Amino acid sequence: MKVLSFLLRRGGLLAGALFVLSLGVTWALFAPEPNGVAADADDTLQVVYHINADDPALHLNALRNLQNHIDGSGVDRLEIKVVMHGGGVNLLQYANDEPDLRATVDTLKMQDVRFLVCGNTLDKRGIGLDDLYDAQPEDRVPSGIGELTRLQRAGYTYIKP
């Protein structure tokens, strides 16, 4: 009963709420993974990068960040996909004419990074795969947003550079 009387005193309710909140945070930090198995340090990390802006500087910066991610984690430990829709598909259009961007895309592809383009965007804008640098039929997904959702549900970590 002492605990209840403490909580009823002025400020006690706030203290009680903070205590309960701290228990929840502690659980979140130290609880096992949802499937009951803790992630192994050697597990492959699945990551999806989301690019939807028409900004060549952002495109190059995002791809450099992606390379830094690979360099920091190791290419053997990552499975990376880049999903582009809206203005993001312009990244592969600009790569046709921009040597730095093209070289960065090539380097990332040699490290098994997949570049996926939104079919809805291509159809709406009348863009063909042949208008995009090194795009193949298997790089086209029906919907960029749909693909992001699917990948996140499959366990991919979402990154928006």
C-alpha cells in the first residue's frame, strides 16, 4: 500500500509513469528478437535505400553513403537494394551522361547492389529501360512504393538518404 500512497502524492504519478516507462525501455533493449532468436554478428544485413528525388547531387551523395555502408560493414555481410521511383529514376538517366555517377553505379553493381526502378514511374513518364543506364528487365518492379513495403516486411532495414 505504500507504493500506491506514494503514487498518489504530488509528483508521484509522474515518478510512477517514468518507472514503468524505464521498465519498457529496458525490455526493448534486452529482449530477444521477435522470432526468439537473437541476431548473430555474422548474419547478412538486408538494407533498402529509397531514392525518389530528382537531384543529381543527392544521387551521388546517396551512392557514396551506400559505398561507405559497404566499406564499414563488409560486402559479404550486406544485401543492398536501391529502390527508385518518381524523380529517383532520373539517377539512372543522368548516369548515361555523367561519368562520376556512372562509375559509382558500376562499382556498386560489382558489389552486388541491385538498382530497382518503379514501373509505374516509367510508364507514367514514358521512360523505357533503354533510357536508363545499365537497366535490365529484372530491375523493373511494378511499384516502387510497393517494393519498399514488401522489402521492409521481409526484414530489410529502410534507409532514406
